[in-house]
Amino acid sequence: MYGQHHPLAQRTGPTKIAWGLSLPQILTLLAGGCLSYRLSQIVPALPFKNIVFAHLHHLIPLGLAALFIFARHGRTGLNFAVYLYYMTAYRLRRKTFVWRR
């Protein structure tokens, strides 16, 4: 009503822990780094003389983890991991069909 003050709740975002990253971002990058390390133990290096190009394919899991964290969906503005979660939840939701004559 008029004259009553209703302050809006302050929206809190994810807390930045280190290097401007939140805890889920750090954990995702650590998981990507661990997968990259495991991949480097299984898959041999490519036959290039340059060590960077020989081991470049071992960084694919880390790159995908970084893509899911930092890339944003164009229309929604959500990061890619959250967008994929919401899209999957939308596709797998319980559907109710109403038939009408």
C-alpha cells in the first residue's frame, strides 16, 4: 500500500574465490584438467617435431570445460552449461496432452 516501504531483496551472485572464479567454475576447470591429464596418459602424442602441436589434442577436455563455463548463449545470456541444463529439463519434462474434438 501507499506509504509502506518494501525493500527489494538484494540479489546475490556467485562468490568469487580465486582469480575471479567461483567454486563451480574452479571445480569444472579442475575436472577438465584431470580429464586432460588422463587423456595424455592413454593417447600418445601426434608425430610432430614441435611439442606444442604434438600434445595439442590432449587439451580438448579442458577446452570443452572452459567453453561450458565461459561461453554465453546469444539469445538468453545464460552461460552454456546452465542453458544446456534448462534445455534438457524442458525436453524431459512430463508432458500432458489434452485431446479435444
